[in-house]
Amino acid sequence: MKKKWIALLVIVLMAGVMTILWRIDDNRKIVFDVTFAPEQMVADGKSSVTVQIQVNNVDGTPRSGDELQIIRMKGHGQLSVSRVKTDRNGQASFAYFSYRASSFTPVMTNEIMLSDVSVGKIVGVYKRHVFEIPVIEPEVDDSDPSGNDDDGYISLGG
Amino acid sequence: MRKIKGKKGFASLLSLVILIVLVLSGCSGSKSGNGDSSPQASSSPAETASPTKQETPSSSPGKEVTLRITTQVFTPTDDKTPTENTPVPRVALDRIIEDYQKENPNVKVEIVKAPTSSREEYLTWMTTQIAAGEAPDIAWPSDSLQGFVEKEWLLPVDSYLQQANSFGDANTTWMDSFTNPELFKKFPNGSYYAVPIFQAAGSATTFYYNIDIFKELNLSVPQTWQQLLDALKKAKEAGYVAAIPVVENKGPTLWQLGGQVSIPLTTAFTDEFNYTGAKSAAEMKGDEYLRAIKKGIVSMERPEFREIWRLYKEWAQMWPEGWATQDMMPLWREGKVAVREGGMWELQQELSDTKRNFKWGVFPIPSVGSDSSQYAVDLPKEKGFQKNTSSAFDLAIVKPAVEKRGTTEEAVRFLQYLTTAEVNEYMVNEIPLGLPTVKGAATLPVFDAIKESESPVIPEISIPMNVWISSEARDAIGRNAAMWIQNKLADDKFFANVEKAMTEGADKSIKDQNIDTSNW
């Protein structure tokens, strides 16, 4: 009988500790600020949108070194990366590439989710932020983006 | 018995703890999931006008047909909605099949899931399926297309390729609707057995490089093989790891032998090699390489072929000690490596590596030129995606399956549907792996940086060092090369072993495919 009570006490204690950890982790607030340019993407399969992200604590201090998972929730554009890390100013950026409109890939608002996987590690529930990129029909097919930098290096990342 | 009871007890305890935690926290996935930063405007996406869909001619009504297909990398994922665990679900093939079935109500297409963890596992699975009479009608012939053909598992598609795609331009043959005919592998018996679905962006294999190291040492992006070796020597002298290779079975990949380090040295033999006088790759008979080995045109006795190996060995001398047995990738991530051998299939993974702090890029494998060898010619260069001389992924029709079920025509039609421009573009571009193979299908902008680089123009009829002539030959040459580049095998012995492996590989192919050599 005594053993049963001890076991029950252990269970309640463990549950209590885990609940406290959950609450602490869940209550950590962070603030995402997302801007992108241009403000809409042309469905021409060539253009792209540069997305700038700012991640701060609620007191306004930047969160550096946070790893953000980027997930396209809706739409047909392509992410240049699936993960980015915030710099010392809490900033990160990535390119979102356009797609060519077709019956399989219609013109539609694309929806991107940022998931800060550096927060919520204890309980596995991350802080998320969803934003939309409007997509419009193409007009004239004349863009030709280049990935070369000034020194002739074919730069892709870093 | 007590032990089992103990396990049950622990499981119950754990379940109880989890239950209590859930109750106490009052959690709900959706609440926590949204966090404290709500979406700016999460209204449902507004679909606007979409282009007119390509009309698909309906097949002959009446006969109900079930097609079974296995598509390896294109197989739709179980999760259809993006999540942290499946950030990029594959759904394109589901949509394509849905669309096809709507237009062809008598056809049902089923996706058969096959093992994808290793080639061996896939081959074992396919062997079992064929033996049991349950093989899919359309399948990925793996990267051992030769083996599939030798086992007579695949249906030749030559006659279909010479006709128009049922869903495409009636004035263009199915084969001409692809970006270039070299994507089709022609077999020594003159037949084609596979249809290309996607091709590499640039070249399938490439070099990733550390731009910070290159800038620090004032190095330019190498335009020739010699410039690559010179750059690597400087990086090595500066204390960096000059280059790390990809390792296959504790040996080198030998990738560069397939083109850049062989073709510029063998152009003098082209006429001798092209014994039928073919004007294009499509006109070639398919048995040229086997004949070239048997006739001594491709021979390790020739100085040009020994030179190819010497140039490859110079590259291998840039690799660090332990390259064959140790994982060198951490050195790359730490910024200590100037160049690493890799594949374009790793691009997305590299782009998403947040652990790395240096600037990096890719450059195509530079060709050997006259600055490397007296035997080499300088191939012309052009900007844009390099023309691929093979595809990166094929689908083929499984002969025993379609013959047993009488589904040949429907299988061909579905394969034709998959290779219309719109469908091929959608299927291939769902996840950045490479380029579509069909003319008119758009490429992804993520590959534009590669399109901006210059690549050597490989002649349509060329002679590589084809160590992949058979799997046995590749294994034997790989083992010998690993020893030779580590100076554990003398030159003469190495060349003799390569010659023997190539000759045995050719003999096996001639025998297995019953090749007529009387016109050689």
C-alpha cells in the first residue's frame, strides 16, 4: 500500500515538473517582423522576392543565433533555403522564387510559415509566424536574374 | 514473467505521467502552435485565373485498365500538408494521376511503393515482384539500367519514340520533344529502354568551393583542369585542405572520367570510334563503345588513356590522408576545405546548412585543355546549362508486367502524359532536384546561378573513359584505382587490371545482349 502511494507521489511530482517546464517554454514570447520586396511576386517562373526577417524578444532585444525553419504552406513558389539562422541583430533573409503559372500551379497567394526551432525545444512546440506573398499574373517575359557576384564567383550561399 | 510485468508497469507509469501532464497543461496543439505571433492575414489563398489546361485525348473507352507505377523519388509522401516534420510534401504525382484519370475514366493508376533506402534493396524487391508476377507496369530502372535490360525486364520503346506523343505536337516525334537526344541511352542492340524524366542542372556532379578561401588566396574560379589543380596546390600550401572527394565503397567516384577529364583527350579517335559514320548521337548504333574496346581503340596501352588516368591521379593527390575511410564533411563545414566534390542533388541541403559561416558557391567540373596535356584539345565553351549526355532519372516500361496484363499501350500513353511539357515541369519542379527533360518545360530560378557559368561544349559523338561499362568492371576498376592513387599499386599493374576489367565487361555485354559483331 505504501509503495503504491510512493509511486503515485513520484508520478505527480514528475508530471508537475514537466508541466512547469512546459509552461515556462510555452510562455517565452518572441516577436517576428517580416518584410519582403517586391511586395508581390509575378508568376513568370523567373522573378523572386527577398524576405527579411527580424526576430526579437518582447523587450525589443534581438534574438541572435535562432534557427528558423521555413515552410511553404500554400502556393507553388520555391524557397531558396529551408533553414536560416538569425545574425547578431536578430536578422535573417532568404529568397523566394517565383513559378510559372499553369493548370497545376495556378496564380494564388503563397503562404509561408517561419518556425523558430530554437524556442520550444523542451516540449517540441515551436514559435511560429505565418505570412502571405501575393502572386500576380505575368505581363512581359523579359527578366534574366543572375547569380554571379562582382568578382565572377558563382555564389550560392554563406 | 516478472520482466514482462515490469515493462508493462513502466509503460503504464509513463502513460499516466503523459496523461497528467496533458491535463495539467491544458494543452492543445493549435493554441501552442500559433505561438504569440499571429499571422498577418491568414485568409484563404485567392486563386485567380489559370491558363487553359492541355486537352488530353481520351483513350478508347470500354476496357478497364489498372496501371501500377513505382516512381522512387517522385512517390507522394504520406503527409500531404507541410509540417516541420515534412516541410516539403510530395503531392504532384497525386494531382497528375487525378487529372489523368479524369480525362481517361477507364484507366486507374496506382502508385506502388518500393524500397528506397538502397539500390540493392530496390533490386531485390523488383526481382521478387517480377518472379511473383506482380511487378509494376512502369518503374524506375534504378541506376543500373544495363542490368534491367540484360535481365529482359524492360520493353524497348524505339517505335513509340519515333511517333508523336499522343498528348503533344502531332508533327514532332516523342523523342524530338525532349531537350536533346543524348538523354536517351541507346543500347548496343540499337534499342532504347528508358524515358528521361529529369536531368542535372549544369552537370550532375560538380565542385562546391569556399569563396572566402579563394578570395583570401586571390584564386579565380578554375576554367580548365590545370587551373583547378594549380588553385588546389596553392590552397594546400596555404595550410587548407585542398579538396575532399566523395567516397564510394572506400574508393574514388571516378566521376570526372565520364567527360571532362577524358573527352578532350580522345577526340582524335572519333572517326575510328564512329564506325557507321553517324552524324548525331541519335544516329549512332549503340554498340560503338563495346567495339572500341574489342578493337583496341579504347585501350590502356594508348598514351592518351594513360594520360587520362595521370590527370585524374593529380586531382586525387589533393585529397587529405584518410580520405577513403574518414568522414571529411565536418572539415568542409568548419571552413577548412577549399573545394569539395559533390552533386547537384546536394544543393538544397547545402543552401539550408545554418551551421556554416563562410561564403560558398559551385563551379562546373572544368575540362582538361592544352595547358594540361599535349594530347588534349581545348573544347569551346558557352554560357548556360551544360548539355547533358545522360539523364538523371528515367522511367521505363516493365516488360513482364505489361505483357502479362496486356497494358502496354496504356503504359506508353501514361508515360507520354508524364513527358508533356506542363506535366514534366510540374512533376520535376515540385522539389529542386534538377531540370525537366521536355522542351518548353520551365527550369527553376534556384538554378539560375549555375546557368550563368560557362561550360565546355561536349561534342555529340565523344569517347569518355567509360568505367561503368558493367557493374563488375566498375567495382574492379574502383578497387584498383583506390590502391593506385595511394601509390600502393604500380602503374603497369594498374593499367593491365583496368584493361582486363574493361575487356571482360565488354565480353559480358556482347554475350548477354547477343550483340552481332560481324560488321565490326
